[in-house]
Amino acid sequence: MIVNRKELNFWERLYLSALVNGFKVTLRHFFRKKVTMQYPEEKWVVPAGYRGAPYLVKNQEGRTKCVSCQLCEFVCPPKAIRITPPGPAGSPEAGYVEKAPKEFEIDMLRCIFCGYCQEVCPEEAIFLMNDYSLVSTTRQEMIYNLEKLLALGGVHQDSIRKWEHAAKEAAAQGV
């Protein structure tokens, strides 16, 4: 099949109208307000409800709030969380915490920042950061272990201090 095309006249063959239209678009964008963010100097304002990377918190006494229930590990869609509960001997905090995790790792390369881990945590031990810049030079640095997750979280001030009540009860019973 042969397509018959209209013959271009002299002005159309010079493509001056196309160049002029291109310059008009360029000039129109040149004088508009700039929307480019100069990233390291300017940062994006994180909106309320933003779901960032998860981290762990400690209670007021400096103990980890995580009790190795493994609900966050089970609910995680990409299986980015891995928890190793302590052995049968328990932990140094056995009098106050049911079972503190022996190992707790989150692979930030697999994490999809869904927030399910925060929602399912019965102890309110895991929260989501408001930071959106997770960077590293190796894949291994993006696997956050228990110490790194606790360092990101710090101490969480609770209005309910159940471990303090448990310690008082244990002291009263002479344990």
C-alpha cells in the first residue's frame, strides 16, 4: 500500500515554524517558578501518616520493648523481618520481659514500608521513621540488626509502665 503525502512547501521544508514553537515552549518554562528541589540543602516536608522505615524502641528503663512474639515477622508481606527468639534459658531481663529477641533483623532492601509491623505489634515496640533517605554503599549495610534498630528508635516514653509494676510485684513477693 502506498501512502500519498502532501508535498511540503518552502516554509515547511525550512522547519522554522517548528523551531519557533519549540523556542516558545522553552521560554514559557524558563520564566516559570522553579519546582526543582535542591536535595541536600532543601528537604521534603514529611506529611502526617507517612510510613517510613521501621525501628525498635526501648522503655524508660532502657530495656527493649520487643518480646519476640514474632507477629511482625508473620505479617510482613515481603518477609523482610527475621526474629530469633531466645533459647529456653531466657534472657538477662527474664524477670521483666517475657522474652527479649536474641536477634532481630530487618532487610530494608526488601521492606516495602507498608506499616503492618507497627500495626500488629502488641507491645508498641516498633514504629516507623519520618526519614525517607536510607542510603548505604553495600547491601549488607541495609540489613538493620537489633542494635541498629534500637539506636534509631531510642527511648519511648510510655504512659503505661507495666514493667515497673511487674518489678514492684516481684520485689514484694521476694523473687
